[in-house]
Amino acid sequence: MDTLPPNTHIQSPSKTGAGRQLGMQKIAVTLLILLASAVIFILPNSVTEPWVNYSSESENRAPSPSANVVSPSTAAEKTKYRQDAQSLLAEIIAHRDRLQEKRVELWGEFEFKQAMLQIERGDQQYHYGEYAESVASYQSALDGLSTLETSGKSILEKAISDTGKAVEGLILSTATSAIELASAMAPENKNIQQLSQRVARLPQVIEAMQQGDKFSSLSQLSAAKKAFTQAAKLDPEHKKAAAALAKTRQKITEQRFRSHMGDGFSALDNNNFEQASAAFNRAGTVYANHAAVKQALAQLETRRSQLWVTRNMARAADFEKQEKWHQAKSVYQKLLLTDATLTDVKVKQIPVSVRADLDSRIKAMIDDPLSLAASSQLKKARQALQDAEGIATPGPVLNEQIASLKHIIKTSQIPLEVALTSDSNTDVILFRVARLGTFYKTSVALKPGRYIVAGTRSGFRDVRIEFTLTDKGFDTPITISCNEAI
């Protein structure tokens, strides 16, 4: 059954509350139903005369069909238009209600009013029986409302997007206006509700971020970190706050790293290797496996090695100045064991080894001058003296050794008279020199050296005496007698 009202008017949005609008909508729907019933059941029977006047000539014409009689085609056409109008109005009401719920007056008031005017025009056309024209007006209004509803979705999406961008950009005015529009259009939207909460906290976030930027520019990183932490707590979703906090933390970490590295290099400059190593290792705990730490530790070891070599080279040089050739040689050998590529050490070790060998030979002869009694040792002593005198710049130690060696060589070849006494009963022999036989007193010319004299006598215990003859000689004779009977 058709229920289209002949003179339906859809009200424009009022500025009263939502409850009042809902009540008005219910009344409007009820009136539409009543009016549609009247149009279908009452109006066709009440139209008994045409709406235009007829001329006198028409009265003389042949009688026409009764005005109350409506042809079946006309009735069907009117019914069709009423159904189309009813269908369009139902869609119009649905669109209008949705737009009013989305507070269309805030973002599409002009377009919405234009659609309402089209609906009023359609109502008037329908009232005057211009059904086709009224359907066209209703369709135009519906198209406008549909377009407006589509654009409303885009406007809502843009408002949400603008809010998020403004919050991230710390633009309070834009965020506030955008969220107000989005909240008005879709108050139940969870995303919009969350954005609204973020906008509410935005002033505090802005203040914290400004404080953080200020402290950061002054290199007060601890204070900046505190401010950015506060901003991130106020809005955990704020990317800029999170990035600023992460950047500040990174700066603090880098500052601590640089501080440890600086301490390490300061200690290294002072050759304080233990402190330098500890500082570099602390830096390594900040950034594990950092290339700079590895390079610094390698540099430390190189510096430590270089200093050790330098100090030992200086120590060896001191030994050379003191003509302590064996000590110098020992230092050079130790250095080469540590690093066999030390060219300077290799070069210095050669003359030091020669001098150490010469020093050993001369000392051995000076310490044991009596060994020169042997011709082979005398030959070695003379060769050592020749080598020593061949040194271009002998030091005081070598000069003293040369003098001592010369004296030893000279005195070793001067015979000394050695007096011997016996009892004329003891047979005396001086080993490697001569058999002296029996005597009371005798003397023998001997070069400095070590000698053994022995005496034998039948029925008495043998006597053996070892004596050392130096260039000083003896003040008393050597007595050798076999006096102990067997």
C-alpha cells in the first residue's frame, strides 16, 4: 500500500539537542505516514474539478467525459510517482539523520541547506501535482546528501590524520580544532577518543619537550633526559618524544664513552699504562667490541713496548758508559728476545759483545796472574793486551785493565830467587823444575807461579809442600824435611 504524503517537508537541522531532534524526527515520520494515506485514499476522490477555468466556447461543445473519472493509465502513473517519491524520501531521511548525527552543520552546512531546499521544492511540486518534477527534486536532494555523506568520511579521516600530525608536531591549536571536529563527527570512535586524550595532555608534553630541547642545547644531558622522559610518559605513543629521549640517551652514552677514552689517552700521555688500560676497558664496557677501544689498547701496548725498549736502550747505554759490558750485553739480548726485529739493538749488540768478551779475558788474567806461567796463557794474555790497546777510545776501566795486564805480563817473566832449607837427609824434588837432592840450604830462580816441592827419606813419612810465587817473592825460606819416623 502506498503511504507517500502529498506535501512532505523534511526539516533542516536544528541547533537544539539530539533528543529534541529525535523527537521531531518521530513526529515527522508519523505525519508523513498520515499524509501519504490521505493522498492515496482521500485525495483522488476529492478532485472533482480541473484546476484551470474553461472558456464559454467549451460550454457549446459536445459533452466531455466526467472530470471525476480518472483513466487507469493516469492513476497508474500517479501511483508510480508516489512510490518513487516515497522511496527517495526514505533514503533522504536516512542520509539526513546520519549527517545530523555527524554534526554536518560544523563541516557541510551550506551543502546540507541546499539539499533541504531541494526537498522543500519537491514538496511544493508534489503539492501542485507536478509529480515528475518533485521526484527529480527529491533525487537531486538525495544525490547532494549522498555526496555530502561521502565527503564527510573524507573530512573525518582528514581530521583524525590532522590531529595525529599536529600532536606529533606539537601544534596545539591545530590538534585542538581537528580533534573537536573529529569528536563531534564520531564521538564513539575509539581511535578518536584516544587521540582526544593525547590532545588533552599535549600542553604538558609541549612544555616537557621545550625544556628538554633547552637543556640539550646547553649540553645538560641529564636534565634533558629527565624532561624527555617526562614527555614520553605523558604520551607513550609520541614518536618525537621517544626519538628525543633515545637520542639524548645515546648522547649520554657517547659522552661517557668519550670521557673514558679521554681519561685513557691522558694517562697514556703520562705513560701511566695501568690507568690507561683501565680507562680504555671501561670504555669497552660502554661499547663492546668498539674499534676505537681496540685501537687504543693496541696503541697502549705499542707505547708500552716502545717505552720499555727505550728505557732498556738507555739502561744499556749507561752500562756502556760505565764499561759494564756484560750488563749491557744482557740487556740487548733481552730486548732481542722480546722483538728480534729491533735493528738498532742488533747493531749495538755487536761491539758490546766484543768488549764483553775482551773484558772477560782480561779480568780472568788479572784475577789469576800466575796462570801466565804457562806459555799458552802468556800468549793469550799478550793477544788480549794487543786487542785492548787497539780500542780507539778506551775508557778508564779499560785503561786500568791494560796497565794491570802489562804489569802482569812483565812480572810473570821475571825469575825470583826462592830459598829452600832441609836437613841434608831428605831427598828433595821441585816438580816440573828440577831434582834438588839433599842439602841444608839452596836457592832456585823461579818465575811467578804455582809450584810443588816434595821430600822423601827412608824410614820417614814423605813431605809435600805447595807454594805460590808472586812477583813479591818470599821473605823466609821454604823448609822441607822428613822428620816423622814410620
